[in-house]
Amino acid sequence: MPEHDPEQELGPKISSAFQNKADASELTGSGMAREARRRVRKRRQTLTMAAAAAVVAIAIGGVWSAVGNEVPTASNASDSGAKRAAGSGTAPGLSSPGILPNKEDAACPLDHPIFKAGGYNTIAPGTGLDLAAPVTGLQACRYRLTPDTTGLLGQERFNGEVAQQVVDAIKVLPERNASLPVFKCTPQTAQPSEAIVLRFDTADGVREVWVEYDGCDSAGFFTGTHTYGLFSAPLKLFMVGDVRPTGGTFLSALGDW
């Protein structure tokens, strides 16, 4: 029987221990490698997501920039609307285009020849408008003609475009509107309670057209040399704001003014 040698018994144990240590080291190394690879992948994913977020942010920023260039904010839209209104002659708060602020140096006369008794359709020579002449502006003046209470009821100023439209609408009218009734009235009821004076700006100064739509004697547009019948088309252009009557004998018969 061979003699027991302790060294021979220790040899395999030491070898096994070294092998176990080596295996543990290999497992540990393998685990560390896997962990390192996992961290690298995670970092790549983080960087990729960050880059994508940056691209999206830039894209969104570009869209907002483009939108900002095309669509103004509420305040900017309001400012732009005000500028457009000013450019087109539309006064803020007024729906009719072509209305301008009243100017003191072009205000309606407080004492006007139309107040003269019986003179509501008699324009003095040289003051009536020649409808063939170009006009550059219009001041519409509404007057009360009732005796002892005459006065200015309202006024509105219009730009040259509207002024020319009014002239063009009047000069194609016949001398009278055959659809309006003919009244038989006394001198007391003949005179209108109010009328409108259209004061046009021309190269020769202010020239006028008087508009009669009340009373029972006559109705129409008077230039001093010619009479044009009362029709709705011209009235709709300037009967706005303070110049719009509350009624009138011929206006009631006209209906669509």
C-alpha cells in the first residue's frame, strides 16, 4: 500500500482552488465586460435621444419662426388693422369706408345760405358743383331748417374716392324719380324740416350740391344749374353716422335708402 503523502493531497486542492479562482475571475471579468457594454449602449441611446430632441426643437423653432412671420399676435393684428384702416380712410369704430376725421378748417359752416327761407333748393350762382369736374374730397353737412331752430345737426368727411363715387352716382340720374309721390301741400308744409349740403373739394375751391328729402314740395339733388331726382344709390354712400337722417317725407316713400 503506498505511503500517504500530504503534499500529494494538498496539490489537487491547491490546483482546484486556483482553478476556482480563475473561473471566478473569468466570470467577474465577463460580468464587468457585459456591464461595460450595457453602459456603452445606454450612453449611445441617451446621446441619440438627445440629438433627436435637439432636431425636434430646432424644427419646432423653425415652424414657430415661420408662423411668427406670417401670423401676427393679437396686438400686432390690431395694429395692422388700424394701419390698414388709416390707409384706406376708414375711421376706427365706423363701418363705412372712406370716412375721414372731421377737420376744423374744413368744418361745415354754422350759418349757411340754406337757412334762407324758401332757399333750400336755390343755390347761389358759382357755388354749385359742375358734376363733370373732378373732386378730391367731400364734407357732408346735415342741417335743421325748421324756422327759429335752424342749426347744424351733424357732419361727416369722406375721402376723394367716395366723393367721386357720389358725383358719379348723381350725374347719371334723371331729373326726377317718377316712383316718388307728388304731394299737394301748403307753403307751411312745403319747406323741409332738414336737408343735407354736400361740400365737394375741387381745384376751384368748395362747390356744393344740396340734397332735399323732406317736406312735400320737391326732392332731389340740386346743383344750381340742374336738378337730379332723389334715388337711393347716392344716398347710401354718404347718409352715415351723424349725417344719416332719422326720416323724411320722401325717404319714407323711397324705402331702401
